Amino acid sequence: MLILAFRRFLSMALIMVIVSFTLFAIFESDKLAVAGKVLGPYSSTEQRELWLENNGYNEPFLERYVTWVGNALTGDFGYSIQYKSPVSDVLWPRLGNTAILAGLYMAFMIPLSLTLGVIAGMKEGSLQDRVVSVGSVLTTSVPEFASAPFFSAIFVFWLGWLPGTSAMTSGFSWAEIFLPVFVLVVYGFGYTARMTRASMAEVMTSHYIRTAVLKGIPYRRVIMKHALRNALIAPFTVIILQLNWLLSGVIVVEVFFAYKGFGKLLLDAALFGDIYVIEACTLVAVFVAVFSQFISDIGYTLLNPRIRFT
């Protein structure tokens, strides 16, 4: 297990190096363009060259890259052009807001999808299986940019139960965060439920399950002790890999509900051309992606000892 973890850690580090070097080459190779972004379009060439000299941009490319990586590892991502403050002062609060949104999503989605998936897979072809399968397909086929206005029309404009935005200007509010979480759960639970259902249905046709039933073991004990663990191996991987989607894939929800999260920060930086914020957000997103894959591989091996990664 330690060897596997070490190999996966080296792979993660290599991916981060490749991505960071590519990112730095894309955004920082044209030094005058960087100076133009920082100083503005009306700055003169002399002003840009002076700024480049004062900020170390006249050093060799590889030396600048090593310095940039060292600063990033200490949390120094530069100075935001748009917010006129250090990038870290903007990035970490926004990342925390998205973490709250993701945590609530996981807290509701995981029990719901696993429960419905197991219930559907226990009796393949039954009424409960068909209801869960059809419902999962319907919710998954409706993206967030369609479901968000639909549920807002119901809960905000028609019933008047909830506010239309989730800006959280007065602190955390359950009423404001309900709709973003609800939209994400409705869209995200279907895929995990279908994966759980397919895995559970496959396990229920296994020989050891049939043997346990023929031996007279209570059906509930067969499900809980023999079938459930093996059926949850595949959904575990799907759930862990959703962390990457939650980090940058919730842009639609955050923008629609004016929620100040990581996805909205990345979108605003891209539209404004705030290169230092874009670089920081990209590094964080890639790190979460490779780290979630790392956790998925280790967890998959622990749940299924027959699997070995090389």
C-alpha cells in the first residue's frame, strides 16, 4: 500500500509540474503583455519595461518559473489586477465558500443517491427499479442552467418562500444557500444513483449471493453483510471524482445565484483578464483534480483488495 501511495504521489507531483510549467509558459512568456495587463492599455512602453525590471521579469525564463513555483507553494500568487489586493486574500475566502456549497451537496447527495441506487438494484426490473432509473435519467438530463431558472420560478417568484440570490451579505443563511444546493443535488444525484443501481444489480446476481440466500440467511443480512460493500466500490470512485466537478463545474450555479464562490471568481478573472487570479485558480483546480484521483485510487484498493495498481 505504501508503494502504491508513493507511486501515485510521484505521478501527482509530475502532473502538477507539467501543468504549472505549461500555465506559466502560456501566461508569462510575453512579458510586455503581462505588464500591459497590470499597468493598463494606456501605459507606455517605457513604463512597462520599468515595471518588468522592478518585478524580476528580465531574469531567465526558468529562473522566473522556479521563483513563481516557490512563491505559489508559500501561498503567494501575486497581486490581483481586478481586486487590487493579494490574490490569496481573494482566493481562500472564495474557495471556502465553494467548500461549504460542496460539503452541503455531498451531505445530501451521497445518502440519497446510494439509498435509491441500492433499493433499485436489489430487485432489477421491479417497479422501484424503473421509477428510480427513470427519475435518475430525467434529473441528469436537465443541466443546471435549465433547472436553476425553473426552481427559482417556483420557489422565488411563485411561492415566494426563498430569496432569489445567495450573496450572503449578512453572513451564512440557510434560506439563501438552499436553492444552489438543491439545484446541484437534483442534477448530480442521478448519475451516482444509476452507477450504484448497476453495481448493486450485478452483485445481486453473483454466485455467493445466491448461495447465501439458498442457505436461508435472512435477506436483510445478505444485503447488509455480503452485497452492500461490494456494490459500493464503483460509486465510491464516482463520488470522489465529483470533487473536481464541484470546484470549477458549479460556475453556472454560482453565477445564477450570485454566490461568491471559486467558480464565479474564475469566470470573473477570465472575463477581466486578471492573469494572476487565473493562474492561482488553475493551479488549485488541477491540484484538487489530481488529489481526488489519488484518493480514489487508494480508496478503491482498500475497498477491493483484489485490485492492485501498478
